[in-house]
Amino acid sequence: MRHRLSEFLVGLLFGLGLLLSGMTDPGKVLGFLDLFGNWDPSLALVMGGAIGVGVFAFALAKKRTLSFLGDAMRMPTSSQIDRRLIVGALMFGAGWGLAGFCPGPALVSLATGQPKAAAFVVFMVAGMIIFEVLERQDQ
């Protein structure tokens, strides 16, 4: 139960950060991608902040064997760039550029009642299901 509460609180903090930074507004994302029009650099600032926090968090995590909640640390082990990674990244980027949402902001926007977010989440879940079906066929 303690883990679920901490997961909820971290997710709530993340969602509030997305709301406060305006990153649940697809117009912010699309404005960031509009390099030759009305470019909005605010997403770059949010990304820079996240990268800064991530660098220190991963450096700390690499030195630990247990998480703060006492679970074993499981860091990614693969550094291979393969076709699946590239295709997945391209699909993610295309969806992000077309819709102006990525999964976190889409879920926060869904909770605020945005119809575009609902459509995005439906298709995102459909993509996850298709991925799982294809993964099981490969095994």
C-alpha cells in the first residue's frame, strides 16, 4: 500500500507540474515545433529542467542498490539502438507532432475533460494493445 501511495503522490506532483508549466496545452507543443513560424521556446525550458533533474537522479540511482522505498534498483541495461527503437521513436514523434500530446500530458488533459485528449488516449491505448498482440506473436 505504501508503494501505491507514493506512486500516486509522484504522479500527482508530475501532473501538477505539467498543468503549471502549461504543457497540457497542445498549442504549446505545436508552437515549439513551429520553428519557422511563431516559435514558442517554453517547452525547451521545461525539457531542460527535466534533463537537469534526470542527470542528477540517474547519477544517484546508479550508486544505490535499493530504491528509497526499499525495492531493488533495476536500471536499464541495453544501450543498443535497433530498428524497433528507431521506429518507435519516429511513431512517438509523429503522434506528438500531429496531436500536440505525449502520454503524460494527455492523461492530465483527459482528467480536465479535453475531447482531443480523450481521442489521443483512446488511440494510445489501442497502439499499446496492438503492440502487445504483435509482441506475443513474435514469441
